[in-house]
Amino acid sequence: MNEMTPRQPVDIARILFVIVILSALTIGSLYILRPFIPGLIWATTIVIATWPVMLAVQRRVGNRRWIATGVMLIILLLVIALPLYEAISTLALHASDIMGTIKGLPSYALAPPPAWVGEIPLAGQRVAHEWQTLSDAGPGGLLAKLEPYLTIVARWMLGHAAAVGVFVIHMFVTIIIAGILYSQGEAAGRVVTRFATRLAAQRGAEAVKLAGLAIRAVALGIVVTAVAQSALGGIGLWIAGVPAAGILTAVMLMLC
């Protein structure tokens, strides 16, 4: 009878040591990459959502990927940076008007509500009543009503003032990473698909494809919805003759 091959002893201490080292390296790498993770997530989302557009541009420029990548980056700058610049510049242009309005609140008396306000369905009577209450309060009544909210907004703006600079940095990081992904998109897709296949075989590859389609649908839905909301809101404000309709439209675009 053949002797049974002795079972190799398991070095549990060595395995645990390797796991600890790998975990420490992973955590350290993620900590170092922490400033770039938001940009990486945004860039991945943008590239996945606009990949068909990039392929269409590439076909029109003779299948030269570097030209298509440059065109897409220019489009990203125009779509992301230009609206943000226009919104901020609009607010900055009317900064004196905004400050003048705020300084004039203590002596501002709200006029009585027009008759048509009470005829608005559902909320008309309540809005007219609140409006009339503020009008009856005389000068300073509107300021007394808005003061708690203005305090909250001022505190929020002071607390998030540094977020503007961080957002600008993340925007440029996003554009740089997006350029890399546009130029090497197929290779990145193969790496992700191969990793998912190692984890869950065919189901992993299908999950990657489904995730890409979901990201594309959600991203396009958010962009289209934000543009539609801001455009319709701005048109409505302009038709109704609301003062500072451009400023309010810019704020709506940023919030959307």
C-alpha cells in the first residue's frame, strides 16, 4: 500500500501577518488617495455617461482618440466650468444690488398682496393671509420674519466658504482623470471586468455592464432634469416679472 502524503502544516501566524500587512497597505493607499477619490468617482461617472458621445466624435475625426479626447475635455470645460462661472459672475455682478436690498430691509414696507394671489388654487388664501400679515407689520416686518433664516444662511455660508476652493480643485482633478479614462477607457474596462469575473465569474461581468448602464441613465437623467428645471423656473420668473430673475435662475441651476 502506498503511504499517504503527509499534510503540509498551515502557518497561521504567517497568514495573519500577510493579511495585516496587506490591510495596512490598502488603508494607507486609500488614505493617500483620499483627496482624489471624489474626482475619480465623478470622472468615472462622466466618462461612462458620455462614452457613446466620445466614440461618435472619434469616428468623425478619423478614429484618432487623442483628438476625440481633447474635444470631450473642451466640452466638459464648457459644460462644467462655464455655467459655474456664469452663475458666480451673475451673483457677483449684482452683489451691490443684493447688499443694498439687505441693508434696506429695516425700512422696507411690504405692499399689500395683489388680488390674484388669493385666487391661486390650494395655497392662495394662505399665501395672501401671510403676505397681508407682513404688510400690516409695516417697516421692518419683513426683516423680523426673515432674520432667523438669514442668520442660518450666513452661518452656513461661513462654515462652507472653504468648500468653494475644494470644489474647484476637485473639478480640475475630475477633468484630468476624465482625460486619462477617455484615452484608456477600453483598458480600464477590461481591468474592471476581469476583476469582477474573478470575484463572481460570468455574473460579475454582467454586473459591471449593468452598473455602467445604470450610471449612464442616472447621470443623464440628473443633467437633463437640472437643466429643464432651471430653464422652466427662469422662464416662469421672467414671465411673472419677478425681480432679479437672472440671479434666481443661476441659484436654481447651482442647486439643481
